[in-house]
Amino acid sequence: LHVIFVLLLASSAESHDSACPCLTAESPQAAAIESWIVANNMPTGYGLHGCKAYDEGLSTTEIRCGQGSPQAYCEEKWCYVDAHVCPINRALCEERGFVVGSFEDSACRDRPMDVSELVTGTEAYYSYETCGNLNAYDSSRITSEVAGNRIHAAITTSAPYMVKGAIEASRGDLLGWYGAVTEWMYDILLSFEPRIELTLNESWATPISLDAVDGSSSYTACVLDVAVGNYDICLGDFWITPERILLYTLVKDFCTHSVLHLTCGLLQGTVFATIWARQNVSCRS
């Protein structure tokens, strides 16, 4: 009976990645986190019992996972981690006879971790990635690359996705453009804090890129413009061709991102190539 109990207890906590282990109640850093948990009336062992969805059903000022409209992170598993172990330790890895990237030793690999803005009185780190999830709680690690930047976009008519109309005072930077893809792009720009600024170029591909592709296709030329840095994004109704794939990765390769599901479905097989890799936004498969 004792053996069965021990086995059940051991399996109750989700496993974590050994390259970035979860803290436990016995970890040296745990005492300070436990004090914060008690002082702030958080659930017992919050973040300290292996990989679990600790925020599920929890409702505080910072954590909105109660009834109603729970956030994307509410059901994702995470834990507090040992910040000294998570980063790659090249010297230790090589001392043990391995190379960085090897799975044989935890010192050779790392997992993303973030410092907690909730825990006070001590520096605590948490990780969704060590539990096999993405950090939807704080996306600033991704968005900080582009938030507040200005992107230069080339655009061409392709109804009903990109249509030229009258300029709206409230959206002057769109220069009157509207349509499914235009609206999708603009919503993304507004979702960043601070928002991404937009400069639209209605002349489409540059003359130098058109010349480089021997005038064969203004669409291929626009892909080249993004690849060499003349533009950050081309908004157009593209065919995927081997030449364009070689120039830059098209939307086909990052359509799995949840934000893009609706857009890709709306196009019903006609491939819209959004190339945003220069701003490190693309979610490539």
C-alpha cells in the first residue's frame, strides 16, 4: 500500500524539462516565494509543485482566469524555475564531454524563462517552455522586437483583400486602403504597445528590384524588396513559386499561428504572401 501511494504521489506532478527544472518546496529559492504566496493569499504551493495550470480558475488583479472570459494562458502549465540552471553552461557542458545543443546533459541546453513581476521581496523566475507550453501570459519577449517601430509596406490592389478608397481621417496612414487583409494587418499594428507605425508605398515594387528580376514579375520583385530591406512587408495576392520561396519565406510557412487562421481561411486557397521577417514577427513552422 505504501509503494502504491508513493507512485501515485510521484505521478501527480507534471514532468518538466531537465534543462530548466521546476523549483520544489525544498529548493533554496522556494522559501522566499512561499512567503510571498502566504502574504498575498495565493494558492498553497503556487508554482512550486511541478508543471501545472496554476492560474486556471484564479481571479486576481493581475491574473484573469475566473469565470467569464479567461485568458489564453489560464490553462497552460508552468512553474517557477532555477535561474542558475536554465541557461546553457558551455564550460560545464564541454567539461562533461558534450557540445552545446546536446540532449545528454542539461548544461548543454536551455529553455526560455522570465522574471516574475508578481512576486515581490525576491527575484523569482518562471517558465512555460520547460513545461512544453508557450508563454501567453507575457508576450513582451516577442513583441518588444517590433513594438513602437515603423514598418514600410508595399501594397497593390487585389479585391476584396486590398482595395483603394477614400482616406479616413482616423486612419490616415492607411491612405484609404481597406479590405480583409488590410484590416487584418491594421488590427495587428494596433495590438502592439506602443503601436507599430505604418508607412504605405503604393508604387509597389521598386525599379531596382524589377530590373533585378528582368521585369518578369512585379510580385517577385516585391518579395526581393523585402529580402534586401527596401520594404518590411508586401501586401498582395501572391502565387507561391520556387523563385519566391528562395527569396523569402511566405505566409504558407507560418499560417499555423492562431492569429492567421481566419485570414488564411478567408483566402480559400489563394495564397496571400505576408512577408514580415525583417521585423522578426513571422511565426515560422
